Amino acid sequence: MRQLEIRNAASELPPAKPANGTRARGDTVSLTPDEASQSVESVLHRPIHILLVEDSPSDADFLKEILSRSRSRYDVTCVDRVGLATAVLKGTSIVDLVLLDFSLPDSEGIGTFEKIQAVAARLPIIVLTSTKDDELASAAVSKGAQDYLIKWEVDLDLMERAIRYALARKTAEEALRESEERYALAVQGANDGLWDWDLRSDHIYFSPRYAAMLGWQGNNHPSSATDWFATIHSEDLPVVQEAITAHLDGGTPHFTIEYRSRHRDGSYRWIQARALAVRDQAGRPYRMAGSLTDITGRKRVEEELAYSAFHDPLTGLPNRALFLDRLGQLMAQSRRRSGYSYAVFFMDLDRFKNINDSLGHNVGDRLLIAIAHSLQAFVRHGDTIARLGGDEFAMLANDVNGDPDLSRIAERLLDRLKAPYRVGEHEIFTSASVGIAAGGPHYKHPDEILRDADTAMYRAKARGKACYEVFDGTMHHRAVALLALETDLRRALDRKEFVIQFQPIVDIRKKTVHSFEALVRWRHPTRGLLLPCDFLAVAEETGIIVPIGIWVLTESCRYAHEWQKYHPKAAVSVNLSPRELQQANIVETVAGIIQTTKITPSTLILELTEGALSEDPAGVGEKL
């Protein structure tokens, strides 16, 4: 048997970079022998399956004999045609590596390699040839061959090293391919663009995805920092440049910034840029790369949420939060500028509840929208009109000149709100009560001046509605006193502070007592005995009158029942307030008290005021 010389092609060839991105053994980035041994460790626990494609029986036998002397285990399958080799590779046999002769009966030269690679693209292939051909070797390595061996003289060490390196390198290539594929899938899944800035040459690469975000076509996109900066919104550019400088100087671990970039159509898109600087051994940055994300949609949602947080959803006017914020700004401005004045106008529509109850909430909402549009057209530049909730509006007027100016603005507001509004088929007349609070250095917080304007508005309503009141200090003291009175009222029932005094009603002609009228009094713990005029209005407004009225009616009936034991016709007269008559169960309540106290029903006289009858005549009539 003639002997063959097997040599490593890397010693014969200049370094070559395979066209498909794999690495040949002659590359400067080749694995070390230790790395190669570790890379194939997982393969060596079983025989390494080699497909030997060789048409010379003597060469084939010799190669198999060489491999048999190795301490490693090899399982060699030998074929002599490319066609047979492709059949094996397409089948179910396990193949770890291909030893391929270039010159075969059914194929010759580089075409032989291409045919095998077409069906085994991920298998390491070592090319075998009987002649030295540098051009052919380079072609094979550039197309992905792991090595190139010349069959001159056998060398077991070189053969084993070639196999070990081929398997290790292919394993590394597969790991790299999977990593690159995983990264590419992640980038595609994230739908992000990529950018890579060479700081030394000032060349910037932008990926096609980022170009698509901004409508760039062909080569019509930035290629330098100056070009890139020219696409950034002028308001955002200084912030972007500052963030880049901070990162390159080592002030921030990562570069993250949001900015607006000009689209090809002239509009702007919001972009979030992330990047990391790459530094040399001295810590100097020479490259900066990262991702670019179109966040225009997110920014739009954020803007809508911010708008919703500070605007009324029905009318689109500023809401209470935005009104108070602007009021706070004016208060701060007045503290800086001597003589600067401002005022708050608090408006509450009169009898708006009647509109809702009679025409429906849809008509009520449309009326509020019409009033909002009317008020928007009324305010001056720099003033603010807001809807605070329900049928309450407020206006913030800046640069007002004393009481005459306040009165003039209030009169114009009242005239505008008195105008008829056309809502569908309805022509609706309305009015408003307006409270005014003028700004001053004694106000420390926006809530305080809004509170005082609200207090003045309630004073206007008490005067008869459709008018205005300017707040003064006595209103606040009265409001505080009323709040204290309300608090005491809520506790009075539990503390049994109410008493009833009965006033006899005398028949003058007969000179006999006809009945008794029940009159409630309040034994206040600090203010003494209070008459109804001191507390019933507050009780009516707050609704406390309902439990007070039930108590008065119950006690009056109980007393009357005792009188009737001696005077069967003794009657008692009790007032029912408008608030009590509005209760849906008032009839059942009165009937229950009559039954519980066992009073003769005909001896109970219920007195009603004209106000109670006028508010809801139909409902009151049905209950009576």
C-alpha cells in the first residue's frame, strides 16, 4: 500500500475569510487547541461518525487504517460517488463530519464541495486532494470548508487535529449562528431600529427598520452626527447632546433619551434611543451602539391621559385640578409683582336640577356643553374658564382693577348666562348665581380663594338667585359658624337636646282650647335655648331636618295620646318641612307613627308651607 502525506492546508494558504461568515483555521480568530478540545468534549463520549467520500480504495483503506490507530473512536462510512454521499446525508444516518475528495467519477473540483454542502450546510467538511492547488483551496475555504488536506503522506496527529479543529470550529459557528438568529428574532420581535456610531470616523449606521420609521428612502438618510442632529427637533436637540456627552464622559452607565425626529413627510415622530459606549483599554469611547424605538403611539396616549387628567370629559374645559394649578401660578405672580390683581368668579346654575328632572340628563348635558362654549367665547386672553363639576363653573380673571371691574365682569357674565339656549327642539332659559373673591396677599393656597368665592355664591343664591355677591370677611366667619352649627345639630338628637313646647290654639268664641301646635326648641349646651329661626334653615339645607321632624312628630303624637285619655278630642298640629315631604316614604312614616303612638288619626293636623307645595305640587298632592 502506498503511503499518503496529509498536511494542514492552513500552513500553505494566506488567511482567508469565508464568504458565508464562517471562520477557517487560517483566520486570526481561530480557536486554541485547548478550546478545540473542550468544544468537542460532548462529541467524544461516543464514536465520531465520519462520512468518507473517496473513490480510491487504497486511499480510503489507508485513511480508515490511520483513524483506527487513534485513541479516539471513529465510525467511518465510505462511499465513492457524490450521489451516494448525498443519499447518506439525506438519510437517517448520523454524520458528524465529511472527509471529501475533490476528484470523483461523478464530480470534479469545487463543484464537488458545493454539491455536498448543498445537502449538509451545517456539517463540517474537510476537503481531500492529491495535488497542491492554492486557488482551489481558497475557493473551498471561502465557501465554508473547515480545512484542506493534501494526500501526500499520512500523519495521525495532523489528521486528528484537523478533525478536532473542524468539529470545534463548526460547533462554535453553530453557537454563533444560533446567537445571531436569536438576536435577529429579538430585534424583529421588538420592532426596533438599530444604530451604530463610529466615534473615530463620525460615521453612523442606521438600520433599515429605523429608516422605515422616518420614511427615509435609499441612501437619503444621515450618515454623520451632524446629519443626525439636523433631524432632531430644535427643542430636544440640546437635551440629546447633553445626554450623549454625559454618557461618553462616563457620567451615566447607559444612554437613554426620548426625542422628536423629523419624518420625511415633515411631521415629527417620538423616538426612544438607547445605547452603550464601547471603550478601549484606556477607557476612551470609540463606538456607541444601541436601539431606536418609535414611541409616538405611547406619547400620544400619555398626552391624552394628561389631557383627561386636567380637563372635563363632557365640556372639554379645564377641570378643578387645572384651574387650581393656574390659580396657584397667578397667586405666585401677584406676590412677585406689586399691584398685580386677579379674581375668581364661582358660578352655579339656578334650578338646573329641574331641567334634568323634566327634560332628561341628555338635554342637561347638552345644555352644559352649550354654556361651556358660550363662556369660552366670553373670557379674555389669559383668563381661564373651568367646569368644577355638576352645574358649577369658575372663571379666573387676571389683571382686574378693583370693585368696579369685578362688577362689570359679573354683570356681563349674568347677561350671557340669561340668554336662551337652543338644545335640540328645546329653547331653555337659565340663570346663575355668581360669587366673587378678589385675590390678595392674605391668601396662601388656591383652595382658600376658591372656597371664599363659593361662599359668596351661596350668599347670592340666598338673595334670590340670578345675581352676584363679592366676598367679604364676615361671610367666612358666618360660614365657619354655620359649619359649627351643623356639627352641633348632628349631635343634638343623640344627646337629646331638642325639646317640644306646645302652644295652645284657642277658640275665642267658645273660649276653649281647640288644639296644640308643636314647636321645637334646642337646648344648646353653650348658647342656651335656641328658637327654630336659629337652626331650622341649616337643618333643612343639610337634610338633618328629616330625623328631627320624625322625632318631633313621634313625640307630639305620644303627648296627644296621653291627653286624649282625658280629652278624647284633643288635637295636635305639627309642621312638615319641604325636605320631609320630598321623602318617598313619608306616607308610610306618618302612618307608622300614628299606629305606634295609638293616636286618633283625625286629631293629627299636618301643616305645610307654600314653599313645600310649590316645589313639587303634583308629588305633594299625590302624597296628601
